[in-house]
Amino acid sequence: MNEIEKAKEHFGKLIEAQLKRVKQIKAEKDWIDYTKIKPIIIGTIGGDGIGPHITAEAQRVLEHLLKDEVQKGKIEFRVIEGLTIEKRSEVMKPVPDDVLEEIKKCHVTLKGPTTTPKKGDPWPNIESANVAVRKELDLFANVRPVRVSSQGIDWMFFRENTEGAYALGPFGVEITDDLTMDFTVSTKPGSERIIRLAFDYAKKNNIDRVTAVTKANVIKTTDGLFLKTFYEIAKEYPGINADDWFIDIMTAKLVDIKRRTQFKVLVLPNLYGDILTDEAAEFQGGVGTAGSANIGKQYAMFEAIHGSAPRMVKEGRTQYADPSSVIRAGSMLLNHLGYKDLGKKLEMALDICGQYEKKLVMTGRSTGATGREYCDYIMETITDPNLEKKWQEYQ
């Protein structure tokens, strides 16, 4: 079989898999009702590198806030081991089967960063654990908030999580030594559900603008379908203004002081969402301070948006890793489960400690606080009876 025929066969298998996935999306179950579940099982996954250290601190905070619920039998915590690069490489799978089985026993998970090998690494070229879990549990919405009140920034990003370039990233084809091709995918039902989630969020929170970000002028077919679907759904929300921007100019507008505060809710395909939210996180203090939610109708996973920081591990600095990202993901977990008051308290404490009061500062080195010290600072702030008053004074 020559190179072209092999490529055709490979592409055909990808199409078959995606057509099957479209049918699965259309037949998916309705949203899980956490009020009917007892206990709600929260799994914590340490991951790689600095992951186990910062996730342990975030778990400490959640256990502190939910101690009454645990005692009542409404909440149960479980630690899930084995989602390490060593074990994944050993079994040559992005998520080992036994680990995936444990994840599926939990209703929600709090996850530390995991290592994704790149070409030239000592590890085999296995798929990203994040991408694999998102696809396996159909966590189609990656929700990332960024808020800096002092600058008028209050953004909520809805990133499509199971399609785009990342979904087919491991399945490109080397046709010859001189020619390689990768693939991207966009489906109508996949686009509809993330876009509808963004509009529903805006409506529920009395936000009058939703912005789509694509490159539909160049990536005409897949981005084109996403943008067409966006404007079709926008007609169902007449009280909300719908507009769209291209990804390149939007990266510029986020640093435009005159324009950036006008954006509120943004909905994006997978790759653009990853890039833009990393840029946005810099305004809040960097990717080390930002958490994200991966939401599906039956499962949810909450995590940091940054990587496993192998350099910090190599240099013996893991104790100085900032746990704020996973702790902020924990506040999103609380909100998702319906503990909105606790989630708000945690968000306020994170803002006070990280953006305003700054009694302790994380530098990633011995020049700053350790993760344990910073976590203690956050927990101390949460218990301050004047927490909300103090937070309001900074707004």
C-alpha cells in the first residue's frame, strides 16, 4: 500500500470514530442532579511533578470547608493514585485502566497537573492525560474565570473541550519524511452544547454580551461551523448581544486597556481557548493562580491550568510551588456542587491573599512562602469574621 492509500485508510478511521461520537453526543443523558446523591464523592488526583504537593494543599482547604458535610455523610473524599507519567508510560496509555475506573466512581474530581510528553522527551509519545479524561468522561466544557476587580476585569471563558485540534492531536499522519498532516474536528452538536452553556450562564447572571472567538476567515470549515452555530443559538437569547472576534486580534484586545473591560463571556474552540485563557490569567497573577472546571453532564473535573513544572522538581523547589491554582479550582468545585456561599468565601480569601493584602508572597523559591504556609494563610483568611467586609473594601 502506497503512502496516499495508507493516509486515506487512516483518515477514514478517524471519520468513523467521529461519526460514532456525534451519535453519542445526541444520545447523551441529562445533567446530573447532585441534590439527589448521598454521598457526593470527591476524588483528588495528585498527578505529576508539583501536582501532588499543590493538590494536597487544596484538599486541605476543601476538607476544612466541608467538614460538617463530611460528618453528615453528604460528602466523601477519595485519593486516586497512579495518574503519573511513570505509570502511564509503563502501560502505554494516557490514563491507566485501573485509574480510569476509580475516576469514574467519583462524581467530581480535583486534579493536579500532569506531564504531557513532547518530541525529544525521555517519555513515550502518549496522549495528554487531560485530553484523554475529558474525552472519556465527555467533559465538553472547560470553564475558566479571570477576575481582577481593580482593573475592571471580569471574564468567563467557555472553551470547547473535546473537539478541535487537541482532540485529534495524537492522530496525525507522517505521509513521507517530507510531509506530515494533523487534523482538527468540529461537530454541530458539540458546538451547540458549549455555546448554549455560555449563553445560559450569561442569562442566569444578567450579562448582556457573549463573544465568540474563532479564525473563521481562514479556518473556514471547522471554525466556520462553530461561528455559524453561535449566531443560530444567539437568536434564542434576544436580550443578549452576540458578537465575534478573530483569535489574533482578541489576544491584542485583552491587553487593550480601553477595550478589555467590555468583554464578559467568551466562547471558543479548544486550541484558542487554551491560548487565550493563559494570556488572561497573567492579569490575575499568572497561570499559577488560575483554576478551571471541566464540565460534563454526568462528571466534572477541576484543575490548575498550568503544567507539572518538572524544573521545580529537578531543582528541589516543590515545597515552594503555589497552590492557588488548584485551590481556586476548588472554589469552582464548591460552586458546581451547590455550595455557593463556601465557594464565594474561598474566592474572596484567594483575592485578598493573592491580589490585595499579600502578607505572604509566592515566588517559587526560598525567597517566598512555601505552599503549606500560603495555604495556612488562605485558611486563616477564610475564618476571618470580617472577610466579606475586607474584600468589599478592596473592590
